[in-house]
Amino acid sequence: MNYWHALLLAIVEGLTEFLPVSSTGHMVIVANLLGIGQLPFTETYITSIQLGAILSVVALYWRRFLQSVDFYVKLIVAFLPFGVLGFLLKDVIEELLKSVTVVAISLVVGGIILLFVDRWFSSPRKEVTTPSTMQALKIGLFQCIALIPGVSRSAATIIGGLAQGFDRRSAADFSFLLAVPTMFVITAYQLYKTYKVSAPGADDMKLLLFGNVIAFAVGLLAVKSFVNFVSRFGFRAFGLYRIIVGVIILVMIGLGIDLKLI
């Protein structure tokens, strides 16, 4: 992997991690088009630069993280269903992650759902700063759907917030906040498995630092832009985009291109 590869992947990570489009699906396409999808360090790199994306949320919402202990209780309650189910089903999930077809189908199905989300939740919505314990738990249950590769954690949790009566901005805000503990645990687990096998060298560490800085900067722009966009226009555009990406992957598979999930 060179710095050009590192730059492109970090931009894709920063742009897609918090949008309802599935970062996994995009990584499948980009890494394979770059010809680095099967390199061992690619997996390490993609996992590691998620830290930069996480920090972008912390930087944007830092005041929210200085709230009362009750705020953290709600985050833990929302995270627990995903954490427990993910731990119990980790072997099944890792098998699903090997299937690019599963990712592509999830992208298309999720895209179709997003086409109708605005219509389903068109009744008056309310602005919510901190959800109740029960609302947090229900959003956490929605997040469990994202254990299926290609579903998009962001899409699942935003729809979960809308189902609780949140307006679009409030649902997106809580989705980003919930991403911090969720992504931190996932990233820490993946890094533990990776570094246990082989720690990166000095040159690789430079690439990782570079990638995290880029993912952080792009993540800042993506989160702010997404909240403003979805508040005004809804989710239909993201639904169409997901369908296009999913179809592209299915076409590539149909053409016999050997895609590998990293």
C-alpha cells in the first residue's frame, strides 16, 4: 500500500462511516479496484483509521460528552444489545463478512427501505437531546440489524430514532453519538486480533497516522454536511445511492471479478 492508496481509503472511510450507505460496501469496491483488497495490511489499515473517524464525532459533539452521568447511561443501554449479540454471534458474523454478495444484497434492500423512510415517518417529529432509557434501548435493538454486513449502522440507528418519534436531526445526532462506543469497541477488538498476529512496522505506522488524520478531517465535513442535508431533504437520495452501489457490486460479481471483503 502506498500513500495514494492510503489517501483514497481514508477519504472513503471518512465520507461513508457515518452516512447511511455502508462503509463496508464502499471499501469492497475501492480496495479491490486499487488492487490491494487481498493485502494483509489493508485490513489493518481500514480497521485502524476508524479511530480517526471516531475522534471526528468526539470533536464535533464534545459538549454532549460533558453532560451528566445519565447521558453515558443512555449510551451504554443503547450499545449493550449490539455488544452482547455481536459477541454471541461473532463467528456467524465473521462468516457473513466473507460474502461480498451478502453486502451487495444488504445495500440494495437497505436502499429500497430508505426510499420510503420519509413517507413512513412523515408525521410531526420532535427534537430530542437525550432519549429516555427505553428509547435508547429500542434504538440499540435497531442497531443490532447492522450486524449484517452492508446494512449500515448509521441507517439502522437513525431509523430507530425516527421510530421513537425523533426528528431527522435528533435521530442523526444520537446515531453519531452512539457510534463512538460502538465503533471504539469494534475497532479495539479488530486491532487486538490484528496486532496479535503481526504488528506493523515503522513505514506502516506512518501510513496509519496519515490515514487517521485524513479520516478525521473528512469525517468532520461528512457529519456536518449530512445532518444539514438530511434535515432538509430526507433519505431518498441515500437510498438511490445504496441501490446503485449494490448493483455495481453484483454486476462485478456477475462478470467474474474476484472481489474480496477486507
